Amino acid sequence: MSLNPLVETLFRLAAQDEDAVSVSDKNDRGTMVYTVNVAPGDVGRVIGKDGRVVQCIRNVVSAVGAKGGSRTVVKVAARD
């Protein structure tokens, strides 16, 4: 079960440059790792103060993944 559309939608809502958001996923020993690339100016915005925004997104993705029976990890990277 791929959560790419969910992860991309959540990060597009948090980012100012929505078109720069892209999500890639890979399966690493049974854990789905979602790497989100955002514009360099949006990194602070999607992480939020004290990491609150990205933690909320991780909680939602983790809950949906757990309901589907998979573990998830969300990582944020700046697009070069």
C-alpha cells in the first residue's frame, strides 16, 4: 500500500512552493521510507517551529500506515 499521494498532499499544504514538492519511496527491511523533496525556502516551513509541523505529518502517515499493517518513516530533503 503506497501512501505517496497522502504524503505529497500533506506536504503541499504546508509548503509555499507546492510545485517543488515531490515524494519518493523505498522499502527498507519492511519499513516504507518516504523521502520528501521541497524547495530550499520551504524546508523551515514544512519542519515548523521545534519540528511540530513535520511531526504532525509523521503521526498522520504513521497512523494510516499502521492501519494498513506497515511501518513508515518520513524524511525531508531540500531540492537542489
